[in-house]
Amino acid sequence: MRYYKFNVRDGYYIGETRQFSIYEKGMIRRDEPLERLQIIPKINDKNHFNFQYGPATGGLIESLDFKIITNGEAIKGIVVNPYVKSRTMRCLNKTIDECLLLVERINGYHSASHSIAFLSAVEDALNIDIAEGTYYGRIVILELERIRSHLLVLKRMCEPAGFGVPMYQLSYINEIITRIISDISGHRYFYSTNKLNRVDVDFGLLSSYIQTLIKIKREFENIFNGLLESKIFINRLQGNGLIKDDPLIGPAARAAGFKRDARSNISILPYKELNFEPIIFNEGDSFGRFYIRGLEISQSFDLCINALERAEQSEYNYSNNFSGEGAARLESPSGDLFYYVNIDNGLIKDIQMSSPSYLNLKSFIKSAINTIFTDFHFNFESFGIWVSEVGVEFI
Amino acid sequence: MSNQWFIKGVKKGILTEGFPQLPPEKPPLRPSLLIGSSNFKCPVGALDENKWNPEKCIFCDKCSMEMHFTGDQKLFKINRKMNAFKRSLYIYIIDSGTCGACNAELFNIFSPQYDANRYGIFLTNTPRNADVLVLMGVETEGMKSVLEETYESMPEPKCVVKMGTCAIGGAGIGSKISSLEPDALIYGCPPSPYTILEALIELKGDKP
Ligand code: SF4
Ligand code: SF4
């Protein structure tokens, strides 16, 4: 394993796989089961009552089961069951290609992140060097995915405020990005785009879209600046869902002032060559998370266009019967995403994944205590949580 | 302030496209209608005795040496038209076990390019107001009873749509949703907004 060491607790905390606690550079075996995602009020107040929110509710994109403890005004406790829609993925004793079809369907909205993190772990096990064109090609599609994902979060934050015009304008841009993804890869969510040492994307065609990308970047910045000038909107976000301490990763960590970004602290993708520096802010509330995502959208447009110059499709014919162990991590739009694989004769013997949504859910419930329910949706959406990637079991 | 957004919105003009009266402006290649015949060993068994089965296909492109994606977005089957909903159709969504992409595509039919509202298609936050229950994702233990209870709480007349390969055929991930007979099937992994919009318009007995 080139990037990870066993029994090392080095750097910040990334999350949990089935058996390991993951840190920036190491993984430690965990013997206890994962702790429950809940905060229960310490004092048993007779004025507290519970209400059920979810698992099926029009207010959330995915099914998620909340039990909210409140005194009628503020949220005093939350119990979350993120496993209500848990899926099992039959990956063990499957080939890399077979497993990849499942991995890219763990979180469809972040499918490029999942497939590239998984393939990077496999490539680590294979101990192969990746072609430069593939590295940059991966950056191109990861940044397109990040733009779309952040746009969705911002759009979802406009909705509870009743800000219909910016919400629809952001949806419009989101759809343009999705269509560009579809044109260059054949699929709107990058399914079947990533291979070992290869990105199946028409980079020449994407080059012809550069002017469009520059134009929609400008359009986005106009909408974003308009929202920043809107006091009614900003008031709903400032001070809502404040969290400034662990466990924080991804945009939530950067909003709270932590310089945590796998793009700058790992070597599996050459972000440093593109002079990448994480954007940091000092407000750990919903506004901070909104603001960071807005700035990162502009940054991702630039990274995507710069990386495109060196992106290429390459070919690598690997043998089917290799064995080895590998691990890799990358910065998905919601934070650090980690994969570990153990391969025997070309078949998956073990696969473990740590998703950013698990830690983001943990941070969300911590941040929601003492907020009022009308602020719940702004706060929840600001974390960019995808339930689909939390409850996955590999068998 | 809201005035300022109103003006910004008006300045943009109409962004909605001519679909479905006009052909789709940007149809994805995958998913789309697949033609040809092949004895390729499909990873999810969607090529049975050389015949393509859209219920199982995950549009992975692995058979592309012999099969051909046409770009045609008519990937749905209506079992029962619901003329009672000609004027308006309120949708309640249940995610039984999705990857999130089906959910995103269903929301996308309300983006300005597609604007499902102009056909009287709306989302509702409560099954008590819903005309159609849209089911997505594979069958999961945690959501099994929720589907049935939700359906029971909907007023008559009502109908069921199963959307996406997971719900219809399992997608090689798990089991398809076994309960509730569907009035319409919308194929794709995920189905594109074009497919979803046209299927819902036909389901409500409306003319595109
Ligand atoms: S596209 Fe993939 S899933 Fe569909 S028939 Fe071909 S090989 Fe099977
Ligand atoms: S059908 Fe495909 S896109 Fe839809 S939930 Fe299943 S895996 Fe995701």
C-alpha cells in the first residue's frame, strides 16, 4: 500500500469503514460496532416530546428516518437511522469490472468520486503507475461533478427560503452541466466512464465547450452574488447550525476554518501541479457552508479548464489474475471518501469504504441541537449528505 | 428584494424547451432504446436469448460491440392510463433503496428546461394529496412497510409508477420492488428527465 499504513493514527479523522477507523494517512482496526447517530438530552424534561420525521418525506431527496426531541420550540435531541434504505452490494469474489458496476451506483450523484476512489485503491494494489493524461482526466470529471453537486446544495438551500427565481436559475445551470457530462461521456452521471488507468470521455469535445463553461461560471457568479446581497436569505443561514469542532470534513470543515481537503493533502491526483489551494472561511454555520460551496464552484470551473489541457484517454491492459492490497482517498464534493481493497487472483476478497456522509450526518445532528425546526432544512442541506452512501454493506 | 429577483427572472425570458412537441434537444445516449441482437453475456442478464430486456438493463455499454444505443428516449410502458388526472397530477415519491440518481432525475423534470408544471404535474409532500406514488430503488427491509402504508393512505383514484431499473428489475444490486402493481414502468438507470416527463404526461391521459 503506497498511500496508507495499518495501525497508524496520523492526521485528521476521516471516518469509519466496516472494520477500520480512518485517518489522513493511516487506518486503525476498530473492534466495537459503530456508535449510534444520536444526541439525547441529558435532562429528562417533562416538556420534551418526540416527533417522527421521515423516512418518506417530500422535504428530503432520499429516505432518512429522524426522531426529533423538542420542547416545542427548539430541537433538544435527534436520533437518526440512516440505514432505513440500506443496500447490500454483492462485490466479494467478483472481478474488478463487475464490482465497478456496483461501486458507481453507491452514490449516483457522486459516481465519479466513488469509481475513481475505488479504482485508485485497485491501482494501488496493482502497484501500477497511472498515465499523466488519466490523472488530469480524472481531475476534469471530479471537478465537473463537484460543480454540479455544489449547485444542487445551493439550489436546495434556496427552496425552504421560498427563493424561487435563484432556485430555478441554479437548476437551469445544473442541467447545462449535466448535459455537458452526458455529451462527453454518454451518461448523465458518469456511469461506465471510469476504468483502470482510463477515463472514457471525449476531452476534445469538452474543449469545444470551454466558452460555455466560462459563460455559465459568470452566470453562476451573478446568481451567487445576488444571494449574498439578499439580507432575508442570509439571515436564515447565519448562526444556524453552528459547528466549529470535530468531526468535520469536506466543505463543512473548510467553512469552519480547517484546511482539510484531500486535493491538497494526498498524492493520488496532481492537484498541486494546478496550484490548488483549499478555500477556507471562518464561519462554521449554514452560511459558511453555503459560502464555501459558492466559492468552490468558481474554483472548480478553473481547475476543470486548466486540467483539460493535459487530459487524455489512455489504455492499460492489466492481467486478470493479480493479487494485492490497496487503499486510496479523494475529495468527493461532500468530503473525504476512502476505499480499501484486497484482491486475490483478480477477485475482490475484501472491500471497505468510508463515506463522507457518515461524518457529515454526525456533524449535522451536533449542529442542529438548540436550533428551531424551521431552520432544520437549511442546515441539513448545507452539509450535502447522501444517505445512499452511508448504508451500504458489501457481501 | 424579491422584486429584484422577479426582474432578474423576467430578464432571462422563457428557458423551457419545446419537448415533448419537439424532439429532445439533448437526449443522452445512455439510457436510450437499445437495438440489435447479441449473445453477449450481459452482467445483469438483460440479454436473454439474444433479446434485450429494458426491465433489467443498466445501460452499462458493455454490449456496444453488437448492440446499438439509438438515443430514443421512449423508454416506458403505460399499463393503465389515468384520465382522471388529465388536469393535474400530484406525485409523492418513495425512495426504497436508490443510489440517489433516480431521485435527482425526477426532481430535474421541474427545472426550467423541462418545466413539468406546465402539464399540471406537481410534487406533493403528503400522500394524502397524492394521485400517483412513484417508487424508486431496490426493495429494502426498512422501507417495505412504508411503501404499503403510504399507498393505503392515498385517496382514490390513485396509481403507482415504478421508476428505474432498481425498482423494476433489481439492477444487479438487489430485488425489484415486489409489492404494489404498477400502472406505469419508466426504464433507465436512471431514466432521463425526457423519459420521465413523457411517461407522466401519457399516464395522465394528456397529449404531449
Ligand atoms: S447495456 Fe449493459 S446491461 Fe444493457 S444489455 Fe448491454 S450489457 Fe446488458
Ligand atoms: S436504477 Fe440506477 S440510477 Fe436508479 S437508483 Fe437504481 S442504480 Fe441508481
